[in-house]
Amino acid sequence: MSLEARREFGFLPRQLQEGESLSLPHSRPMPSIGKACHELRVIEHNKTWRLFYKIDDEAIVILDVIEKKTRQTPKPTIDVCQKRLMSYEEAKPKKFKK
């Protein structure tokens, strides 16, 4: 991943932390992963990168980052994100669980 792509992946989540709402072309919902889950899109010269995340009350939870080569998100990526999301939810302190 290029330095420019890494910088953009640092900048976009920071915007989310500051309360900005991102939409296409930068972000889109990913209900196939879970509630409040999205993907960030960063396109560099000949590669397309995706960062999958969940917006939670206390955090922006990064679930995975991949180089996307097809239009459809690979099933193994969705499965990994769902497992990580479940692990996060189980580990979250009770005072933050809804």
C-alpha cells in the first residue's frame, strides 16, 4: 500500500471520530457484516483498498483491510469481519453494551 493510501486511511477514520458522516465515494454501508458496519474505499493507481469498520458509541472498530480485486466483497472477508465484530461485542464492557 502506498504512503498516500495509508495517509488517506488515517485521515478518513479521523473524520469519523470527529463526527463527520462519510458517504460514497468514500464509504458505504455493509449490512452483510453487521449493524453500523461500513467500508472505506481508497483507490490508488492500479489498486483498490477497502477498510471495513463499525461505528460504535465508544470507538471506530477496524475489522479488516484488503486489496479488493472484484466488485463483490469476498465471503472469507465478510466471515472474518463478522467473527472480529462478535469478538469485540463479547469483550466490550457491560456498561457500553446495549
